[in-house]
Amino acid sequence: GALARTLVDGGYDVLAIDPASGGGDVRPVSLHELAEPPGSFVAALAVTSLHHVEPLERSIGRLAELLEPGGVLVVDELDVAAFDERAAGWWLRQRRALGGAEHSSADELVAEHRAHLHPLPRIVAALEPYFEVGTPIYGPYLYRWNLDESFRAEEEHAIADGAIPAVGARLLAHRNR
């Protein structure tokens, strides 16, 4: 909801959805169930959401229907395929330093996420029938997951040093005409 409020404050017309939402400024509906007419939107943002979306392919098809031809899709994701034991261990150490009570090991955390989240290659494959998909740009993500902005520089350094992989991925896609 915070990004949606920022965009509204910037003068944009925004519809924010989240099936787990309690309401308010965010409509509690799944993407594949959204009832707006085809071509209702010129742009869409999917911020750390597509890796959770079920059913993925059907939802992406609905998203494509909702965007006008040539419409822009911005995707900001966790690439769970890149999330490995080194990244999980780094994140767990930061959480524990903050007093977090995470009980999983790095191996368990990776296995849990890979069992339940869609990897970026699957997301891209679901997009490709409907969108011209740009090349993902990889960067930090972990600082945004129950940490905060103050961990961003440390994560960037760990990525640059090769200590952990970049697990955040951003890409642009344009709706096929």
C-alpha cells in the first residue's frame, strides 16, 4: 500500500490489489479475479508479488488482458533460483543481530522458499506469450525483507565481493500489440 499511496500523491490513478489485504487503499482480490474491462490500464507494477501469485500463468494472462497493447509492466522480484545458502546465511545473521528469533538454518530457508515460490525463469516464461520482456537487472533485495534500508550498502558490498549472489531482479516488459 505504501507505493500505491506515493503514486496517488504524485497524481497517478492507482488500483492496488492484494488477496491477503484487509482492505483500506488495497483491494482484497487476486489478479486473475480482477473484474476491470480489458485494456483498462496503461501500466502495471508487480513489486515482490509474482513469486507468490497462484495460479501464475492464468494470472499473467489476466494481467495481459488488463493492460492496453503496448502497455508497460515493471517487475521487481526476488529470484528464488538465485537465493542460495550464502544469501540465506547472510540474511539470517542480519536478522539475529537485530534480535530476530529465526530458527531455520540457511539450508532450510532456501529449501522452504524454493518449494513455495516461483523462480524468475518461470515468471519470465509466463510473461513471454503476452509481453516483450527485457533482460532482468540483478541487485540487492535481502535488505528489504524484514531488515531495512540501513542494510542495503552492506548487501551491495557482499554482492560486489562475491560473498552472496544478487537475488533481486528488476525488468521491464511491454504488452504485445
